[in-house]
Amino acid sequence: MRPATSRKSRLTASPGTSPKPSSLLNSQRMYKRLLEAFNAMDKATEVSKQETPSRSLIEELDLFVTATDLQGQNTLLRLADDLVNERRHRHVFTFKFSKETKDNDFKKENNPFLAFASRCTSSFPLAFEPMCLNDITGSQMKTEWEKFYQDYLIDPSQIKPETIKAHPKAPRNKNGKYDTFRARSFADGGYLDNKPFSYAIQTISLRGSQVPVDRKLIYIEPSPEHLPDELTVASPPNAFENLLKAFKLARYETIKEDLQLITARNRLIDTVGRILDGTLQDIQINDEKRDPDSVDN
């Protein structure tokens, strides 16, 4: 639980009173523990390389960390006769490693942002308060981190003059773009996307290999659901239960559709493989029957 010596809450307290905590657990301490864990892993890796130098077996790695933008980002939606704005709350932080392209988002310099993304996705209601990048203390902000939130950097030419005039102190980055990310609050990605299979499944189609591979999709259910049998029918809900259903059912997700996409892809690969094998066999058979004298050199 949050001790009495925890940092002050963002909520404003009345003069002469102690600030009220905005979460049950110490959110800033959680961030510090995450950052310490990332730094410890880097240190252990450096020691391991010095003792037993080895070649990494990882060629590519993608990490998707889901979060919920509580304010929502304004996005343009093009219709047949007009452009309209809508608000997007679902967000995902993407971190990549690739030997081929020399990309490495898992460098020690990015540990503060990795810890930030981890805190965002662990901001479960009541337990931990939402996280802002500006909440990071003891770490210097790096321009390189902007690659993780490019969509939140807005060029002044895309903003109406009256909007710019209404926000004279809006923060900008070194390139003059408005930075709408650093002060924005993010919470657990499970608000909207508690089983984000789609990111991994879409990435599978981009993966290639020069040797035969056997891919495995591993899903760990942290809290398995105990379902009633097929013939059990629940009694009609009362008013309070009906209200809870309105919030809970909107977040209830299944992974059946995602697994069906994988099955369909596997079938397509098998079909293409059989076609290629059959084509190669036909070519070999025709080559054996072909008269060598009829072949032009």
C-alpha cells in the first residue's frame, strides 16, 4: 500500500491538510522499480558478455505495449464530401530490434522511456494513477524518444491560426512542431484492448526465413475464466447488475477471430507450398522426357 511518506498526489489538497492520494499504490515508486529492473538487466548483460562472449541468436524482435490515451487524440476522417474529426484513445508503443536494419530501441539510453511505457500499461484503475511522460524524474528527456510518439507532434501549418493564438504557451520541440504528448495522461491498455493479439499476428506476415521454421504462438491467460455449462441460463439481471454489464461487456474480448486468422494463413501457406512442389515435380518430369537434341544451346 501507499506509505505516508509517498510523494504528493497530483490532486490539490486544502491548506493545512495532507494531500489525498490519487491511487492506492505508489505510482512513482512503481516507475522507479521498473527503471531499476531495466538498468539491472543491461548491467547483467554487460557482465555476461565480458565473461562469456557469445553471439546473439535474435535476428529481429518487436515489442508492442498497449496503453489508453485518456484524453484521446484528434484524428481526421475523410468522408465522401467532407473531413471530420474523431477521437482515438487506443495507443500502442512499438519497440524494435533488427540486425539487418541496425535498429535497436532496447538501448540503455531508452530505459526511462521503456519504463514509462511499462508504467502506462500497468496503470490499472485505483491501483496506479495514469502516467505522463512529464512525470519522469531524474531522467533527462531525449529528442530520440520522439520516434515513439510521432503522431503527437503537430506541424503548425496543420493547425488553424485561431487555435495557435488560443494556446500561446503550447510546448514545441526543437523542430518547431507542437508536442502534445509529454503532458498527456496514459493508462492501462486493457481499458480498450486487453488481448492485443492483432499486433503479433500482423507482424508474423512480415517475418521471413531462409530455413524451415516452426512458429509458436504462446498465450498466457493470467486469470482463466470459469464458464457455466452449455445448459445453464442466468436469471435476468437486476438494475445494478444490468448497469455493470453495460461497462463489462464492452471490454469482454475473445481471441477466436485472431486464431482463425492464423489458421487461414497456415492453410494459405500449405496451399502455396503444395502448388510449388507440384510445379517443381512437373518441371523435373518434363526435363527427363525432353529430347536433348531439341534444346537450343
